[in-house]
Amino acid sequence: MLQSMGPKRKTITKPMCSSPAQTSAKAIRKKYREKRMTPEKVNIVRRALYSVFKKEMTLRTAAKEYGFSYGFLQRRYTGEVEKKQS
């Protein structure tokens, strides 16, 4: 009877040489990789800003209600956030 050995492990190989610039670029890429907003979060931000635009609640109240920081919503409300062009 054959026994399963379990899942294969991936071997991690490091490059032979990496410059300080490559190391720095890798760290920056890793830092900002998780910073993208999911479509669900985009919709929640839109709802929060729409309620502020319609004068249903203030920015501070919307931030608490929808779980965002005041500065996050304030930057988007005033248009200070640059949009990336693909």
C-alpha cells in the first residue's frame, strides 16, 4: 500500500545577487500591494460620500458609520486623491 507523502513544498531560491535598488523596490512593491481597494470597499466609500453629498450626515458621522477614518473620506470628498490612469 502506498502512503501519501503530503503536499510538495516549494523551494525558495534567492537570486545570486541583488542590488540595494532591487531590494528597496521589492520592499515598496510589497508595502503597496495590499493597498488597493476592493470593489466592495469602493461601493461603501461611494455610499458614504453620497450620504454626505445629500446632506444626510456629516463627514465625521459618515466616517464612524461606515468604518473609515475622517481624513480618508475628507480627502476623497474634496478631491485631493489622485486617480491612477491605467
